[in-house]
Amino acid sequence: MGVALLQSPGQRGGRPLLRPPSIEPVPGRHPGGRLLPGGLQVSDATTFRHEPVMRDEIVELFRPVPAGWLVDATVGGGGHSAALLEAHPHLRVLGLDQDEDALAAARERLAPFGDRVRLAHVRFDALGDTVRELNTTPVSGVLFDLGVSSPQLDRAARGFSYRHEAPLDMRMDRRQRRSAADIVNDSDERELARILQQYGDERFARRIAAAIVAARPVTTTTELADIVRDAIPAPARRTGGHPAKRTFQAIRIAVNAELDVLPTALDAAIDALQPEGRCAALAYHSGEDRIVKARFRHHATGGWTGPSHLPPPSDVHPAVRLLKAGSWTPSRAESTANPRAASARLRAVEKLLQPTTTSEAPA
């Protein structure tokens, strides 16, 4: 992967920076990740702000972990990382993100923590390689805050939102070539329907896919939103929020391969943890949550899929314990204050001190 160390936020050559340096966006395909050598313009960083979801719960989850590095696999604007660094002096943070705007904001927000922070411009499936190449060990925690952030939705030019006029983009990492426009205009009708159904749970996937194909070329977000709205029967449009919500979610997931790389990233996170370290994941829709639940359960059972009343083979060794059988959800007050947090589901596991048999693992 060839990951190089990024200097601590707010420093260059050992001296504090008055402001983060600017760089031009890096063109070309995303080859698996490279470090952000500076950041985007300060005006971009300062506007990338959002309130971290379930911040207090996450801070408490990582309180008992041993000293070491916490990998914030989706550092975003640095909100969770800042809260964790402030609350837990025994932790340092390695922040990963494929979005340049997010890293620029994280660099600025986390600058007061100096060399307790490193940032890398990589997608989270490069977690294991990045930890090894930067030697950020031992790893005491890993946090995933999945999906798209409020600043990404609110920036019209990024093309994530059906509410703003913009080119069809939706790339988290703008170094990659394929955008939403490519999927919308180049996929055949069957493939479009599959994407909408699999990633958006869209029950009118076939109707929408047919309407998109008939209307091509489609070039803007509002044009796509109008096509989707008109393809859905009028009675169904009256409930469930904006008619294009599921279509935009599905296309965004497909553009960024979000669900394809998540299992690999979760496995790498658990492998990287030291004993008593913890991995937590915030998911916002059923596709993400199903994957998190399945991978955590796999590692908590050692992969044993046999009947629960039969003893597992002697070579089955769970790697983690589930910290809760189900998931945590935001408080009513948080959901009211931040409606985008309402769908969040938080799951977490703790790395075991040594391999155990599944009969010794917690229920």
C-alpha cells in the first residue's frame, strides 16, 4: 500500500502551524489508500462540522480498554476522536477516512492533541495494512461510524443529496473514477434494479430502474429525484419520507462499495485488537447492521454454526465476547435533537484475553 506517516495535526517540521496547508485534490483511481499530505483549503475544513452520534455512549464503551491506539476507521470531522482523546488520556488515535474534506476538518479539529493523533487517507478496508505500516500498536480500540455524514449530505456539490441540485457524483473518495453518473447511465435495467433492491430495500426497484433507463442520460441529482418520484405510485409517495431516499442510499453504497468492503474491515479490526481491546460499530440502515451483527457473532462463536445444544469442536476458539446481545440505540432526546441519529444501532465486542471454547464464551 505504501502508506507514509502524516505529521501530527497542526505541525510541520516540529513547529506548530497557524493553519493547515492546502493541497489540490489528488486525481486518479484509489489504489487502496495514501496519506493526506496536508489538507484541503481551510474554508472547507472549517465548514465540515457535525455532532457525533451517541458520543457519550461511545466514550463510555472505550473507558475500560488498555492504553494504546484507537483506530477511528471513519474519522469524519473528528468529533468522536476529539471526545475520546479528551476523556481518555491513555489513548492515541489513528484516524482513517477516504474523504479529503473530512480529513482536512479532522486535522484542524484534532490539532490540539498534537502527536497523540495520526491521520491516513485510506478507506477502512486498508485498516490492517495501515496499522502495520505506521506501527500504531498496540491497538486498544476500533470505531466504525458507517454511512454518510451530515456535512457530506449538506454540501450540494458532492451530489449525495436529493434535496440539492448538483452533478451525480456521490464519491466519498474523489480519486476514484466511478461516480453515481456512471452507475445511473451505464448499468443495464436489471443491474440497476438489483442495486436499488439490495442496497436500498426499495420495493419499487424494477419500476424505478425502468424509468431511469427510459430517461437517460440523467445528469443531476434533482433530475434523478424527479424520475424516482414519478416512478413510485402516488399512495406510496405519501409515507416514508422523500420518495428518492432509498434510491440515493443504494446508489451511494454501490458507488463506494460500502457493504462489499465492510466484512473485511471488521475482521481486520478484530484481528488487530490487543486483549481487552474493543471494537464498536455504528450502523444506520439494515444492510450495514446485518453485516456488523454477523461478523461480530462469527468472532464471538469462533465461527461455530452447529446446533447450540451440541459441544463445538475442540479447535473452535472465540476471539471476542459480545458486550450486548443486541444493540444500543440513541436516547429519545438525541433522536429529537438530531433526527439523522434516530436510525443508529451501536454494537460492540471485546477481545478475549486468550482463546476459549464456545461453551465458555458469554451468552
